[in-house]
Amino acid sequence: MSRTTGNDVPPDALDVLDEDADEAVEALDTAPEIDFDLDAEAGQLRAGTEVIRRFWSTLPSSPGVYRMFDAKGDVLYVGKAKNLKNRVGSYARGQAHSNRIARMIAETASMEFVTTATETEALLLEANLIKQLKPRFNVLMRDDKSLPYILLTADGEAPQLVKHRGARRRPGNYYGPFASVWAVNRTVNALQRAFLLRSCSDSYYENRTRPCLLYQIKRCSGPCTGEIAPEDYAKLADETRAFLSGKSTAVKERLAAEMQEAAETWEFEKAARLRDRIAALAAIQGVQGVNTQDIEEADVFALDEQAGQFCIEVFFFRNWQNWGNRAYFPKADRSMGPSEVLGSFIGQFYDDKPAPRLVLVSHAIEDAELLAAALSTRAENRVEIHDPRRGERRNLVEYAARNAKEALGRRLADTASQGKLMAALGTSLGLARAPRRIEVYDNSHIMGTNAVGAMIVAGPTGFMKTHYRTFTIKSAEVKPGDDYGMMREVLHRRFSRLVKEHPRTPAEAAVAAAEGGPAVPEAPPPEESDVFPPWPDLVLIDGGRGQLDAARTALEEIGVTDVPLVGIAKGRDRDAGRETFFLPAKPPFKLPPRDPTLYFVQRLRDEAHRFAIGAHRAKRKRELIKNPLDEIPGIGPTRKRALLHHFGTVKAIERAALEDLARTPGVNAATARAVYDFFHANG
């Protein structure tokens, strides 16, 4: 793989390659549909075309990936090509382009290219860059949160059955994906009843001296204290692997035979335990919804389009069972066809997960064979992409398509309601236009300890959870319990970074500072809006006049005076419905008790409260379970485990003599000295 760049490419635009390039198909242009006046912008279009021609003249006729940058160095578009010279040459014609392509060309100030050995390699690299850089002219997979799996570990004496998200670094068997954490939890709970495998953490397991509650309620076999022989526990783990690998019938038949044998020999307690295990297995298979008869493993993608928006419903089938479904709403230009959107989405979808052997789609995908080859390379087994016309496969696709249509209909209805509520809130607060981005701030602590600040964000489509932020209170000047000081620190940190990373022009600031005016129009629907703005149109503070003044002071210190601030004080006895609204230099007011706008504000405030409390509890939990050994340089998980195995508790390690520490298996003299000095520094 080689890279070709022009002299005028911004330096910070060059550091965007990722070695682990993943699969994708040709991601076509997805800027919002805006009429492009070629006559008025002919000069800009000619300039962009000349930039492309300058790069085109030296391009090779080999596969590769190209990127277009605007004058600020932001990536406009990422594309792959079987022949770079021919593909880029199509942009240099300067005619017969659609509005969005013409707009993209006009904004192009530089380009960068990466040549690859094959078109498949180019497709993988393209998908990785799209997901990493999020160019605004590409199809973007908005919800790229990793899907949950079930993990049966293989790095300990007693395999652990747990849910898992993220990279697969831990040794073991992974089963999934599941559509939601709820589906994983439900399945793990049933598997615990069926196979009695432990779900506790390694540290908890290693320090048990008697069986825990899960053993008492017959959801664990108690390997931690030797309640089951190691070979018998290994047998349970093997049965679990067999069941999750699709051999569920054989496992159930074997358990049924053992139950019958136990009953015939009058071992009724053993027979009852086996009966309960069989019932748990039946529950796992019975609650999966629509299952398959002839398809062991497949993902089903069905796309629906309404009002210029797209919804892709994904169903996961593993071991002839439905492991759930999830709806995605990718960002794509309304002029793009379903096949283009679906193909680009699938390439990004499998960026962080292997594809199953069969991928069923509702629309035929261009370059399906190339995409299948790329997915096969990553999954290390043959992957088939098929748009079925009849039979069970077609029934599954139609079933997914119905769910996609219903999900998109619900989203459109929710979006319309959200837009009306945001417009109504803007009117109630005297804003000149409906806010597109609302930020809500809250603090959480217990008597000043483990203090955190939280920011939640709401937009035209609801809560924008990818924009949520937490702030650990760091300033030594903020005294414990000083809510005003906490709010000043949070706002100062948030907007100082915003000013640095997204400076606004004077014109933008003037528009944002305007207040009053005619009735506020409804927020534009997502397909007509630009990129979600980084600057808030409205900031809500959970608190009264004091919190509001603290927030206003923090913003004035960094020169931000044009962002509307509103404080929301809870009513008497903290009753919902009696909230008082505080605005700078204006008298406080209340909304009617049953006003829909008031309910909307309550939802925003409650979400900020929930998020802040969750962040505080997570921090407090980390502090409670913090191990002093973690603070000693050179003590990693292995040596920490060795010390705990040898001494049992941290207190015993603290009281141990240097000679005793040095005799611990796996601990050398230098480590023993470091541990001893840590606990006896003031001795």
C-alpha cells in the first residue's frame, strides 16, 4: 500500500490512516439536497475542478482510496476505486454532475490518495476511513455502538459466563451478536439455571471462602469453594459450548436421558435438578420469537424509506434462533437509492465484528460479490450476500422489512413531536428561532465527595447520547458541597474547549445573540438540516438564580455572552409541575401546570439528573472497590493476584514483613521492597 499526496494538503489531514482497514462498499455522496446554482458559483466549481485535474494527471491506474478535503482540511468525501485515474477523472469533467456532486467538487481544495494491491483491500480501507472520519458527503452509520455478546472464558481454571462488549481480547468463546443487553441478560440468566456456570469476576471468585447466594438459589455450581469437582465443572462448560454452538437438541436429549436414569434409580433430587435444567433450556429456545427452520446462522438487513429518511432493520439469527433485532437510521442523501444506502451501511456495520456465513438483504446490492469477498477476508470464512425471492429466506426479509417500516414510522412521528416541543420551548423563552441543540447541566455528589458534573444534549430527533459528557470536579478552589463552584467549573471547561475547537464567526454569534421576534418556526427535520451543531442554542441549568448566575459568570470569563441561559428551580417540596424558570435580567416565571412544554422541560431535567447520578454512582463504586495495590508502581494484575493468593487480604499484605513478601511465589525482591515501602512509608 502506498500514499500519494499533494503539496497543499493540510498536515493534520494526513494522519488519518488506520492500519486495520475494514470492509465497505462504494460509499456514495450524501450531502443534504441543496440546489446548487452553477451560474452563481461557476468560479468556485471551476476552481474545484482544477484542483481535481491537477491530482488526476499524476494518478496511477490501480485500485485505491481517495479523499477530498475542503479549504479548512476537513474531509468531504472518502471513496474507493478499481482504477483511481478513471474514477477521479469522472469528477474532473466539470459537467453532467448532480447538485450534490457539484457542490462537493466546488468545495474540494485538496485530495489524498492511497493505492492498494486489490479492489477488496481498497474497499476495506474505505469503510474504515468513513467510520473514522465521518465525511459529510458519505453514508454515515449513526449508531455505531458495539453489540453485546455472550463470552465463555478460557483463561482460568473455572470458565466464566458473562456478557461482553467491545474488542475480543480475552481468550474464550464468543456467541452473538445480540440485539440488546436485555436479550443477553435474559439468556445469561437462563444459561446459569441450565448449566450452573459462574458469572462472578475473577477477583471475587479467587477470594471466596464459602459459596455465595447464587449457589444457594441453584444458579451456580460453586466451583470457587470446591462444591463441584473440576472435571464435572469442565463437563458443564462443554455442554454450554455445545448448546450455544447449535447442538441444543443433543444437549437436551442427553440431559433427558440422565433425568430418566436418575428417576429409575430413585435419585429423585438429581432428577429434579436435571428437570429444572431442561426447563431452562426450553425457556431459552422458546422466547426467541421468530425462529428459523433451515438457516443456522444469518443476519437479515431490510431497508425502508419514507419522507427522505432511511431505516435499516437488522435481525440476528444464530443456531436456528432469533437473537433479537435492532433498527438503525443512517444519514444519507434523499436522492440516493436503497441499494446504495444498504450496501454502504453493511460495509460499515461489520467494521468491528465478523460477518455470519449468510447475509440476507432486501435490495440487490451493487458490487455484492466484492463486498462478500471483503467480509469473507475479515471473517476468515466464506460469506454469502443474497437477496432472496422465495422461501423461508424471503419470509425473513419481509418480516424484517415490516419492522423497518414500523420503526421508521414511529421515528418520524417522534421527530415531528420533538420539533414542535422544541419550537414551543423557544417561544416560551423568547428565542428568535427554535433551538436545534439544547444542553442541560446538573451536578451530583454526596456531601461534596465524588463530585461530578453532567451534560446531556437534546436535538430534533431526541436525546443525542453520543454527545453526553461527564466532568470530574478537579479544581482545588471548589470546596466540598459548593454547587455554585462546581457549576462554574463545568461550564468554564465545556465552553473553553468549545471556543478553542469550534470558534464562531461574528455573524454566527450575532444570530445566536438575537432574542425576541416573531413566532418561532419549527425545527427543521433531520434530512433538511446540516450537521448537528456543536454550539448549543439553549443551555438549561438545573437550579435557581444562584446556579444561573454561576453559569453566566463562567461564560462571561471566557467571552461567551450570546448563548441563552435558563435556570430551572424545582417547586416547593421538589414537586414536579411547579418549576420556576430564571432568565438573566428578567423576572422569574412559571408555565401552566399541564403545558406540554413544561413536561418536555421536565423530561430534559430528569434525564440530566439520571445521567449525573449514574456518573456519580459509577465513580463512587470505583472508589469503594479501589485496591491499594493498584497504586504501587510495578504491580500488575499477575503480581497482585499472586500476593492476594498468598496472603488472602490487603490487610495481611500490609502487615507482612519484607521477608514474607519476598517469599511470595512470583514476587521478586524488588517488588517485595516496593510493596513494603508503600505500606510503611511513614513507619
